[in-house]
Amino acid sequence: MQDAETTSATILVVDDNEANRALAQNTLEDEGYRVILANNGAEGIAAFEKERPDCVLLDIRMPDMDGFAVCERIRALPFGSDVPILFLTALRDVDTFDHAVRAGGNDYLTKPIRPSDLVVRVQSALKVRRLTAELREHFELLKRQRDDMHRLQLQKERLMAFVVHDLKNPVNSMDLHAQVL
């Protein structure tokens, strides 16, 4: 069972093949996802900028702009670095896989894709994204707490130096008076 955050996620499907888009759309909508479709790379980038989806399914072989170029353009956007991109392709060779990873892809699925595999991969990608965001938040919290502790330590040392300095004069004066007596 999915949590509400995952099922309310928006998925962008970029594929020039209508049957592939329809399969992804039907499969993901059945799981409660909101699905946005794009026919080519330029439409996919425009939809990404407008909709800011939570995950992208991206075909590699498309006319005009291939999936690698689309992925690189999405990653270059200010809000595109942490969105999971899953490549969907009929290409089954190591060079294509390596190119997908270098372009910034998070996962690689080969066609034909079983709907259950697609759902599991999307769920996993969204979960990793959520956990990464939580980890980043915890790290920032720990960093702020560490900085606050360091600041307090420095203030304590400054106060101690001030107190020691201010107490030294009266104590020395009493010591001097005691020695005179």
C-alpha cells in the first residue's frame, strides 16, 4: 500500500510512441498518480518547467531531441537536479545504459515493460527522493544545531574570560591588603 504523498505524485511521461504513453498513463493512473504526457523532448522540457513533476519517465529514442539531451536539460534546471528520471527504452546494450547514467538518469527499464515493474520502479524512485529530502533536512538541522552549540561555546568562553578578568582585580586587591595586614 502506498502513502498519500506517493499516490498524489505527478509523473511526466515523455515518449514519441502513443501506445507507450497510453500504457504508462493507464498503469500509473490506476495506482493514483497524476500523469502528464509529452510527445517529444521539447514538449517534455516545457511540461517539466510548467508542472514540476515528482518523477519523469523518459524514452531515449525520439526525433529531434533524444532522451539523453532531455535528461541533461532537465538536470540543468534549478529544480531539476533531485527529480528522479527513469529511462524507458528498447535499447539493451551497455553503452546505452552507461550513456543514460552519465546523462543523469536514476533508473533504466527496457521495453516491453511489465506494468507491475513500472509501478514498483516509480514507487522506489519516489521513495528514494523523499528519503533523500528527509536526509538533507536532518543534515541541515544537525548543522544548525552544531553551529549553535559552537556559538554558545564561544560565548561561554568569552563570558568566562570576562568574569575571570573582572574578578582578578578585586581578588588581587584583597590579597594585597591581606599581605599588608
